Amino acid sequence: MTTEETGFPADSPDAPRKRRMTWKKWLALGVAAVIVLGGAGVGTFLLLRGSQSSAATTFSRTVQATKGTQTLSVSLDGTLSPQKESDVNFAVSGTVTKVAVKAGAAVKKGQKLATIDDSELQNAVDLAEANLTTAEANLTEVEDNDGSSAAIRSAKAQVTSASAALTSAKQDLKDATLRSPIAGTVASVDVEVGDSVGSSSGGSGSSGSSGSTSGSSSSSSTAQFVIIATSKWKVEGSISASDLSSVKAGQKVSVTTDATTDALTGTVASVGIVATSTSDNGTATFPVVITLSGTHKDLYSGTTATAVITTGTYDDVLTVPTAAIRTENDKTVVTKVTDGSNSTVEVEVGKVFGNYTQVTSGLSEGDSVLITFTRPSSSSTSSSSQEGGGLLGGAGAGGLDGNAGGGPAGGGAPPGGSGQGGR
């Protein structure tokens, strides 16, 4: 006899019966599933449709055309270095007997830096003096004996030669003591007691009393001593080819550094016309040297400085915000507002000064123009971050008042503009 898991025989009247799904129940479940899935689909569609169709907001503002003084500028990053730097080496051969200064020491012009053994140099002076005495005696003898003109000329030449040799020997003896050619600070010392210096040691042979003045900002020179004047400074940087025509010697410069809180002033000293380097994208750069005005004791060689060169100052320039200018039918126009009525007016434009553009004709001082811009809704999709260019052409909602605007930085010239934007 068959027994089910309930413990009752299969044919027992007490055994529980299996429940079967009727077609009505199957139909009810199917309808419920369709309703649930349909509702989810409609909700998803409405949600996405609502996000994608969020309306952007349009703003308008009336501003006036104004006259004033405008400037154009070019900025660059450069390196600070002293205006005076001297590489000092012994000009005569010998063995160093004393080093009188260390790196970082302040020195005066003419102060002793080091000395070499001068015994051989003193002997050379003594010998030159003896030779000069002999030559002078010989000349006297020839003249007293009514020597020929040729003999007299020869004797005089010997005196001249001996005199020059004595002068050279005395200079060599003097150069046995190396002195600073400028007042300043010892940037580096590359010599020790016992070293052999001068021409026999492969030295530079530059004058020991005056040294060689260099424009380099580096103190890693092979010179025995490097002296820098720390009161007068310069900035060395570079500009692009597009700025080369506008930057000229004598232009005023404002310089900022990490070492000072106040802006420093200076002038452009020189502008190179031969490219010194080319970037990876093929852009050539040209060297610029800026001299700082006044004396500065709190600057350091090799530090970075930012310079803003004023390339042009223009008085009584009529300007409007660049965002007010647009192109219609190949014409540069603005929307002029007169007594509440709008009209399209053709204008001619000139230079660009940041977020403002010069208007050379078509408007007068005090005329009102309309700026209209669109700001996407915050519920827009990811493309909203790229739609900000429609604000104020770089000014944004607050950009006209000098505050941070809502739009990206204004770029390039307005329609028909000269493209000479300030940097």
C-alpha cells in the first residue's frame, strides 16, 4: 500500500488533497504582472524625459557704453638673478696659500678673497728691474758715444721692452692676491689651500682683479669664486612669437615673487629676436630680460617671479562688454536700448581689453546695450557643463561687476575684432 509523506495512505479519505491553479487565478496573476511592469516603464520614461527636457533660463541685462583708460599687457614667468655677477679666477700660476672668505660671506669691492705663493713672482719683478736698469745704461752709453741712429733706436727699443716686462711682472705680483671686483655676496668657492691655480691648472685666465661679469644666474660655474651683487636684480623669462611684436625695451613691468608680498616695479631691458627654445607643439619662445627698480635685500637668486608687462595704454576708449557683440548677416552688431525699445545697430570694433571690447563707431558714451545669455537648468544631463559658453562671453552673471562670472573665461576677439586681447 502506497503511503504519502503525510503518513496517510494515498487512498485514505483523511489524506490532504493537492490544490490546483485554476485558469482564473492564472489570468489574474498575468494581469497583475503586466500592470507592474507597465507602471515601472512609464515611470522610468517620465523620469528620463523630465530630466532631458529641463528648460534653460534666459537672462537679460542692460549696460552702458563707457569711456576710460584701458591697458594691454603680456605676462610671463621667469627666474630672478642678480644684475651683477662676477666669476673670479687667479690670472697667474701658483699654489694657494690662503682662502680668506667662505660661501655666503658679504664682501666689499676690492676685498681680499685668496692668495698664492708669490716668491717666484717677486723674483720675476727683481729680474725685470735689473733688465730695465741694464737697458737704460746701454742707451745712455750709446748716446754718450755718439752711436748711430740705428744703434740708438735699438737701445731705446730695449728700454721700452724691459719697461713693459717690469710692468707685467708687477701686475702678476699684484694678482697673487685675488680681490673681489664688486661688492656683494660670495655665492660659491671652488678652491682650497694647497691647490695649484692659474694657467698651469687649466684656469680660465680671466683677470683676477676685476673678474668676469656674467649674465648667468647660476652659481654652479667652474670659477674659483662667484660673487653676486644682491641689491640689484633682474628677471629672465621668455615670450611667445605672438607677443614678440608688442613687447619692447623700456616698457613698464609689475613683478611678483614668493619672497615679497608687495608687487615690484621694473622695466624691460632687452627682447631677443632669436628663439631660444621650441615647445613640444612647435611654438618658439624668445628671451626677455627685465630689470627691477630700486634695491632689494630680501630676494634670492633662482626663485620664480611672475612679470606683467604693460604693452599699451589707451585713453578715452569707448568700450562695451564683449558679450553684447554678435554677428548677424556678416555684420558686427549690438542690441541698442532706447527708451525701452530695442534696435539692432551695426558697430565697428577695435582692441579687446579682457571682457570688454573697444567700439570705434556705431555707439556713443552712455548708450545702453542689451546682453542676453542662457543658463542651463541644474537638472540638465552631463552636457550642461559644456553649455556655459553662452553666458556673458566670459563675464558670466557677475563678470560685468568685476566678480567671478558664471561663464568660462572670454576668449579671442569679438566678431570683427582685432584679436589683440590683453593677457
